[in-house]
Amino acid sequence: MRRLAIAPRPDFQARLEAVGLSFHSWDDYWREDVCYAFSAAQIDHLEAVTLELHRMCVEAARFIVARERFADLGIPEPFWGPIAESLARDDFSLYGRFDLAYDGQSEPRLLEYNADTPTSLLESAVAQWYWLEDLRAGGQPHLDQFNSLHERLVEQWRRLGRQGVERVHFTSMADNEEDWVCTAYLADTALQAGLQAPHLYIGELGWSGASGDFVDLDNAPVAALFKLYPWEWLMREPFGCHIPGSATRFIEPLWKSLLACKGLLPILWELFPGHPNLLPAFFEADRGRLDSYARKPLYSREGANVALYEGGRLVGEDGGPYGQEGFIYQALHRLPRFGDRYPVIGAWVVGDEPAGICLREDVSPITTNMSNFVPHYFE
């Protein structure tokens, strides 16, 4: 695994905008004056680890339900039964993304699982793939990329279509360009799979007491809803009380809320102590087992409210609005450093299968919303 300085494409801004990546220049979000290079063996190992971690997480979800550990994850009690039912039905799941610390030599370590509302999808599936295609056309045809995201997403939507679903509404927050780009891309993959894919903002989603359905602006029932809006917020919305009794199929499904909470990390360590791809992690009551740790809110996004402690001393933190539900404590594991940058690998899962990776890097060891996206290849 190497970080390489390379020449960016002369027209890279226009090429990114052509595929829909409109926010590429925010704080130099997209960088292609550097890239990461892997060996085929390293990619094979990342793929195998991703598959194993997802299997372990699904096992952890079953354990949480069987032992009724919902309160450890800050999940409201009215949703405990519906989550258990969703898992028992094996409700359709589209995708997720593991965040891994990896230097190419030691074992990848799980930092967290973005199992409900991961973004960076268009840049992972499409933008970095076209970057690779241009690199190949420029005289390096032997290069490849761990990236089957687009094809797997389309096929996963086709599986949903074979279950009788013809239309999926796509919802995201208004006035959030990053979420809009991700949602619009996913809607396009659904269209390519033969589904109808209308969009509405989350504030436009309605409830019909007469029919007992969630409805769109035309008062049409929302039979299936892809929501780039986290479960922990939905459960606490005024209309959230209608979710357990509704006929709407939510994507991601209710059972994925168990994996989207950082309380998953102590559960995984409880089930698989000493696993080479996990870090020791504990709830508040057992935090004293760690002298150096990352304190993470049960629910947060993009590194917000994460604090790093080494030998009991605060060595890094990021602010934000999260933490009301409580925190977990994960053994401090320094990200690898390449020059002055700390990369995190995002390992994608579509359905139950590994589907590729992306890399975000920062001068800080805490990855945030605007950490740089950097493309990759392998040889």
C-alpha cells in the first residue's frame, strides 16, 4: 500500500461534474494529485476481511435480538419488537460501508460500520472508476480497481424487483447537496434495474390516517422507501410512531439500525474477543479497562463528537451535536500515516457481498465530513 503523487487530469473538474459530483471542490474534497496503490494480495485480503466482518455483524444483530440488548444501543422500546420481526424476515438490505484502519501490512481493524446511511457512493462507484479508465487510456492498461459497486447495486435492486416491488420512493433532507447527490445516484441505479424511482424530501413524506399508509405529495402510498435519513432520527420523529404498523418497506430495513449504532462495537468484542480485525471496545460501565481509547457517541456522523485519549490525556477531538444517548469506548488505534495524511479505508458491502473500497484522508487522525476523497488502484 503506497501513497503516490500523480498528475491530475487537466479537465478533472468538468469530468467530475459530468458524472454528477457537483461538490468536488468543497475544501478540495476530491483530490487526484495523489492516489493509493495496492497489491492484488492486499485487495484480496481486504475483500476477505470485509466479508468476515459483515458475517460477524449479522451474527451480532441476532445476538442483540435474542438477548434483548436494545437498551444498550439506545433504541426506543416501541421498536424492539418490529426490529426483531424485521431481522427474522431478513428484510431487504441494499448496502453499507465499513471504516477500516489499514497500512497494507498489519491486519485491517474495524473502526465502525456505516450500515444505514453511508454516503461517498457516487465518488466511490463512478468518479474514481472513470479516473482509473483515464489512467489506463493514458498508458497504464494493466491497472485495476476494487470496485464492482455500480453493477452490484443494480443487481441488488433487480432482486427487490423480483420480490414484486415496482416502485421505490427515494428521500433525503432538503438543502443538503451531498445527500442529494448520493440519493440521486442510487435512484439512477434503481431505474437501471427497471424500477420506478420518484424522489421526495423527508419533510414531504406524509401519513394518511384514513388509509394507514405513508404517502407522497400526490397522496399515493409509499410502498417502498429508500431513506438517506438515519433510523435514530426517524424513530424519534413525530410520525415515527406510525412506522411499526405501516406497510412501507424501508431501505435500509429496521434490523440494520442494530448495526448502525456504535454500540455494535462492544457487542462484537463481547462475541469475538481477541479477533484480529476488531479493537477492544466497551460500554460506559467497563470504560476503565482502557487507558488509551477513542470515545465515540452511540450515534454520530462523520467523526463528530469523537475524542481520542492516550494515557488518559486528550490528544484529539472533533465537535458536534451528538452524544445525548451515551458513548462507547474503543481501544485507541492510530491510523497509519502516509506523509502528513491519515487515510481511512471504506469497505463497501452490497447485499451481503464485498463490493469495493474508497479512501478518505486528513491531516487529522479523526476523519470528518470534508476529509479528502482519494482514488485508488491495484496491480
